[in-house]
Amino acid sequence: MPLPEHAFLDRLAHEPAVLVSVAASRGSVPREVGAWMGVFASGLVGTIGGGHLEWDAERRAREALARPPAGAWEEAVALGPSLGQCCGGTVRLRFECVSAADAPALAERLRQPLQPLALFGGGHVGRALVQALSPLPYAVRWIDSRDEVFPDALAPTVHTEHSDPVQAAVRELAAGSHVLIMSFSHAEDLDIVAACLARVRQHDDLGFIGLIGSRTKWATFGRRLRERGFSEAECQRVTCPIGLPGITGKAPAVIAASVVAQLLLRDSATSSP
């Protein structure tokens, strides 16, 4: 599944639309400033929060599409009982009639900053994670030591890489990358974790480091990492098991949902003022 801005711009190349965005807000509102949706004559991409607010904005946008050119305008909306939404805040919506000629400027404006993430392992959980991450603001570097393990159709934010030995790829990761480790063998997992800790020791420029597995697996890994010269404090940089506590399902899609939620919670906490 492509990111919303990619889907919007791809469709905009063939038909005009009205871009509706949240220009300002006050109080409790469904979406933040900058949230947007692209309204076409039939269908839309993105969302400004759903409910009557979105339905009414969609209606107004389609009215504008039926009588071009309409330019751009803004409307203030109070989210009270009269609108059927009890959030209690107010939003200012900006409406802009756009076409293919506007695509280059919109591509720059709508582009989300992507958090780099390295995923080691092309197995069932790795595939489920890539699917779960594809519509989210992550630039995924998907790495495996085996040939021909990656599917053909992938989102534009996912890039595959063959690396043998697999841990050699750690040196080339973008600064600030999150790392998820779930290769086909425990030996590879251990080498990747060790390479991550060596990089942290030298540069301290990796984000979340997560290893799939049980507490028993981590107890064994911790002992072997200390034998390789890593301290207890350095080993604590690794999260194992990964995923939100309390979610016990072992199906790949369940694990992927739990891990992605864990990442989103972490990134939300670190980005909060």
C-alpha cells in the first residue's frame, strides 16, 4: 500500500482534485494541523478525521469541482452539536483546487519526513512487518543474507538489500535508524546485535534496537555478548522480546501489529515537546 501522498499524486496526474487541509485548530479536534485529504469527482485519498466534518468538506469540495475554476478558500468549522460531532473545538479548513500542473509543488509540500528503519530478516514476520509499515512514515531498508527471499511488489518506501555477511550492513545504516532483527538463524541474529552494539559504542547513532525472541533467548544472547566484551549497560540498549506487553499472539500479523505499535509509541514519546 503506497503512502497517501503517493496515491494522491498518482491520481492527480490524470484528473483534477480539491485538496482539503487543516490550516488551524483550537481545542479538541479530530486531526492535527497539516492533516489533509484529496477529493476527486469520485473517491478521495487521505482523511481529515472522518465524521460529519469530513463528509461536509467532501461535499463542498465536489461542488467546487463541478464549477471550476474555484481557486482556494478557507472555512472555519465549529465541532459542536449542530455538526453532530461533540469534540468541542474549532478547525479552519483550507480548500484548494489542484491539477497535474500543481503536482511538483504538492510533492514537496505533502512529503512526510520518514524515520529510517532497518529490518533484518525476510521471513514470515519480516513480510508482515513490511506490510504493516508500508503506509506509515518509515523508510524501510529490508536486509537478508539469502538470495530471492523478497517479494516483487513493494511500497516505494521499502528497499531490499542482500548482504553476506548480513551484519556488514549495520555499518552503512543511516544515522538514527531503528533496527529490527529477525533473521533465519540465531547465529546471524547474534552477529547483527553485536554489530549494532559496536556501532552504538563508536557513534551512539542508532535508535530502537529490537530483537525477536523469548526472554530465554535474550538471556543466552546477553551471556554471549558479555563474552564478546559488551557491558551490561550496552546490552540494555537491546529490546527483547519485542512488541507491546500483554499481546501474546504468535501469528506474524499479530507480532507485526504489536511491534509497529511499540515503535509508534516510542516515536510519539520522543517527538513530544
